Amino acid sequence: MSAHPSSVRIDRSLIAGPVHVPVQIRCGDGAPDGLPRLLGELSPDRIALVTDPGLPRGHAARVLRLLGAAAPAGVLWPDGDGPLVVPDGTLAVALGGSRVIEAADRARYADGTRPALVRVPTTLRAMTDTALSPAGPGDRITAPALVRIDLEHLTTLPPHRLRAGLGPLLRTVLAVVPASAGRVAARLRPGGGYDPQTLASYVCLCLEARTALCSHDPLGRGPAAALRYGEPVARAVRGLAGPGLPYGDALALGLRAAAAVARRRGLLGPADAAAHEDLLARAGAARTLPGGIRPRELAAAVTGGREEVRMVLLRGLGDPYAHHGSLLTPVAAGDLEAALTELVPAGRRIPVPDRDRDRARTSVPGLRDGALPAPGGTLTRK
């Protein structure tokens, strides 16, 4: 992120079912902005800073100073995927990326109850996605007391990591708020160079979209499932490529794959498919599968070895397809493999068997015996 002389001071709220969480977005206003006072109002006996040893020391030191003004503070390093047991009366503060935030969500007192939690994300993905998620471990609503987004934490990220962090923003534009596509695209920079005001606008867009979807669907089982667009492929490709592949790059590949599946099924028209490519290209998003990952191997990882996987598919920008009342549509492994072939560089591409391509062309969800979709989703016969 490039230096910018002006500051950012934005206060918003995350609303998800019964959860109403204040969200502060800051840059350049330093410590005297009331954070110690807000933490003090939670009346903690002590504060546990849950963070990552790889985080720049300056970030942790600055936050520890703020925490120490509210209560005695110490550092807790997450280890593994188990619960983090903290003493009674402790306030847990998550400082880091998505992994740290997810670890802090597992913090418990000895009796199993949850401590108060504050999220301080340090990556763009966490700021636009993980820190704003109301769904915690065990598919339960997690209600942090505060989400504090300090854009200055992004200044230490290399350009490629900042670029990759745009993945949740691109998903939000394509699947939820396509009316923002022109405004967002005009400010995208493949090489980086984002000022704080632009980044703040991206965070606000993701926050407002999530609140609109999650206010009546906090666990993402209904309309908020649109925020899972591209997720199945993203998780699988990152699992195969390893942590060296940024999550945002994996998500960009997931978005491209989901668009390819929908286009092959006749759901997504050429203009909307081209809009995917244009937005992702403007952001400098990943275009091809990492070397060594083959479409068949990836399709098997996505489906878990089963015959199909359920995915969010679009029939237009911001218009998820509903399959029997659910935004998760069954996609056969062969159809997914055919779509993933489009993500392989031409020199490495192996043709998909004709039977897979034919099935991809005719496998429109819910259609049997030559039925064709009519306007409004009803069926007509040939």
C-alpha cells in the first residue's frame, strides 16, 4: 500500500441475526482514538493477544501498548487446531490474518464458555472476509465485541500478497453487488499501489454486502450462501498447492472455474462470463492452475472422491441460480473437470473426453428428458 497523507476514520456495524458488532476502519490516526477506552469498557481482568510469530514485530508491539493501557496484556501463540484455554476474565484479541482469527474463535474458559473477543485483522483477506464472518466453529454464531481494521497493517505486505487479498472483494462484486463493478474496476491496479481511501471503500463494500445478506441469514444457509461463490475449488486447489499459494489466488481460480461450469451449462451468458474475466484481469488475479495440478486430480479433491459437489453457480452477475430452493447446485465430477481444463495453459492442456463435454453441455440442473427452461424457471417440452 502506498503512503498517503490523509487519514481514514470510519465507523460501521456488522449485523447478522442477533449479532450487532461495531466495526472501526482506521488509518493514520494513531493511538489516541479511544481504543483503550473501548477495551476498558469490557472490564477485562487481563488481555490475551492471540497472534502469529511471523507477524512484523512493530504491529504486535503497537497493539500491545494499546492493550496494556486497558488491562495487563500478554501474548498467546496458537498451536494446532485445538481450543485455546484462557483464564477466567480474559479478553481475547486476535491480531493477524485469517488463521489467527479462526484460532482466536476457538478460545474458551476452563468451563467451556467463550471469552469476549476483539478481532484486529492484518491482511486484506481477513479485513474483507474472515474478520467479518459471523459463523464460528461448530456452525455457530460468533459475536466479537469489536472488529478493529487498521489499514496501516497492510503497509508491510508485498504487492503480490496485497493483490491476492482482493479475492473476497472480487467475489462480492460478481456474486452480490454487480452494480459496483464499474466503480471497483476503475480503481483496481494489477501492480498494487492502493491508497487507504480505496482500500477502505473495498472493506466497506464487503461489510455492507455481508450485512445485507447475513442480517436474516447469519449462518449462510440461505441467500448468504452467495458468499461461498468459488469456495469449493479455492479450498481444494490450495490444499493441493500448499500454503505458498495465497488464498486470494486460489479463490480467483475458484471464481473462474464456477463461471466456466455455469457457462457450459447454459446458465451464464457470454457477456457475464466476459465480465468475470475483465474484473479478474483488472485485479491481476491468477489465471491458470499451478504447475503440477491436473484438472482430474483437482476435481477429485473438490468432490472428495464422490460423484458430485454442491457449488454456487450464477445465471447472471449478482444472480445465483437456485436449485430446488438452495443456492448450492450439484455439479458432477466430470463436468467440473471439463471446466477446470480451461484453467490449464494451452501448452499443458489435455483434451477432455467427448462424453464429459457432452454431459457438461446438457446437464442443466433439474432438467430431464429433453426439457428446456422457459422464462421464470418453469419447464417446457420440445
